[in-house]
Amino acid sequence: MKSYLKEVRWGIIGCGDVTEVKSGPALQQAENSQIAAVMRRNGELAKDYAMRHQIKKWYDDADALINDPEVNAIYIATPPNVHNEYTIKAAKAGKPVYVEKPMARTATECLEMIEICKKGDVSLFVAYYRRTLPRFRKIKEIIESGVLGELRFVQTTHFQKADNEVQTPKEQPWRVNPEIAGGGLFLDLASHTLDILDYLLGPIKEVKGIASNQNGAYDAEDIVTGTYLFESGIHGMGTWCFAAFDHMDKNEIIGSKGKLTFSTFGDSSITLSTAKGQKQWTIKNPRHIQKYLIQEIVDELIGKGGSSSTGETAARTNWVMDQLIADYYQK
């Protein structure tokens, strides 16, 4: 029989920017949850984070944090290149894992993480928090109401300007370094859209993609175009470009009776278009945007519920992304 925790005492590996507002405060504010320790390779930065967030312990060594007896769950908030390594270490220590997205650099790494966690009988969760946000729960409710009729296809268009930081060859961010990120900005950003489509429409079973580098600012791909087929028979198309003139973030789900338009990022209005006209919903995101998912995870770990974002669901998204950029990295 599975054993449950009375209280989740988190140890954070990598207390960087993502933990300042998105997740760290939510780990502290969730019921039956607290942060017991944090780790960063730069010990002074770890100490600074701990003091600012009223956390008693800090480390500059991940193994020390993982093996701290006061820590009974691990949150991995590092770049993807060490997600696999730290997940395996945590699982072998018998501690459940919450890992940032994308889950790892490749689907192969994801599957290894899942297998090790199963062998260790520890839970594995991934930070695809949009699955729990009220605006996406509303989108799912609209779809399941049948107002769109039979669903035909979904189309994603995401483009943005090239950030100044990626134009400087000597000090480029890890997100455009394939050895660390697994690819370029596509893996960091498109993963959110592909995961939420998995949540809304079900798993994807076939994928074809073309990836290129058009801007030449870094080695990773900066544009990806793909088509995919969901197990349900719904078709999908997407284009992500990270060196365009302006910004767009739009998803459209088209059915036999209507269309639903929404963004992945931000909290712009959800728009339903049918023969009767248009209807809109504006649902704001919480400041600590991971709060609902974190509470779901804590509830599962103490035996009160279940999480909607698991290693299995997240690995599917990595598999889709692998297929979309495969040809670029095989050249």
C-alpha cells in the first residue's frame, strides 16, 4: 500500500528566477506544505534566497539537499540538462519529485526518469501548471459542452522578436543552447502549448515537422512548423518563430459549429465564435502562477487527491517536440 506524507517539506534544487514568484511562494502558501531547504551552486545566492524567503537551510550541493532527512520531496528548478540526473538521485533516495518544464531534453531522458521513479515507488510531477489554471479549465469546459460541434482541427501561431540577449554570441542564455535546453526557445515555450493541447484534446499520435535557423544568431532552431494527428482524429498545425517583426500568441480550435480562440501565455480573453455571434471570457491568472498545480501535487502526496500533470503526460509533450525538430539535429 502506498504511504502518504503528513506534510510536504520541499527541498528546491536551483532557486533561481522561476522560484522567486511563480513557484517558491506557492510552495510556502499551499496547505500542508513548506520549503525546508534550498540549493544553488553559488552558496551565497542560495543563502540570500533562503533569508529573503524565511527558509532555514541552504546548500551549494544538490546531494546534500536530497539526503537531508528534513526534506521529504524535491523540486528541481534547474535548466533541463540536469533534470534527469537529479530526478534519478531523488528517486533513489525515496523522495517524490516535482520538476520544471520541459521535463528533460529528450523523450528518452523522460522515459528513464519515469522508469526510475516507478522502481523507487516515488511520484513524479512536472510543472505544466496551465492544466490547473481557471482560464484553461474554462476552455476545457467550453469544449466539452459541445458548443463547437465535432472538433476538426487546432491551429497555433506563435511568433516574437529576437531578444537582444540572444543576439550577443558570447553570453547567450541557456535556453538557446541545445546541450543544456535540448533545443532552442521552441522547447521552452512551445512545450506549454503542446502540453495544454494534450490536456484539452488528448494525446498526439503522429507528428511531422520542419525546423530551421533563419536568423543565424545561435546554433539552435529558431523556427518550427509542424502538423500532428491526435488519437481522437483531430488535426493540428503549428508555427513557432523566434525572430519575427512582432509578437503573436494565438491558438484556434475549430469545430463543425464554432471556433474557440485563446492565447497560451498571459490572460487575454477567450473568444467563442459561432453562428450566433461571439462570446468572451476574461479570467486572470494568479500572481503565483503555479499555486493550483502545487496544491494538487501536495494533496496527492498526503493522500487527498491527484495531480493533472505527471511524468507520463509530460513525456508525451517531449516526444512530440522530438519529432518536430528531429530533422534539424540529424543534419
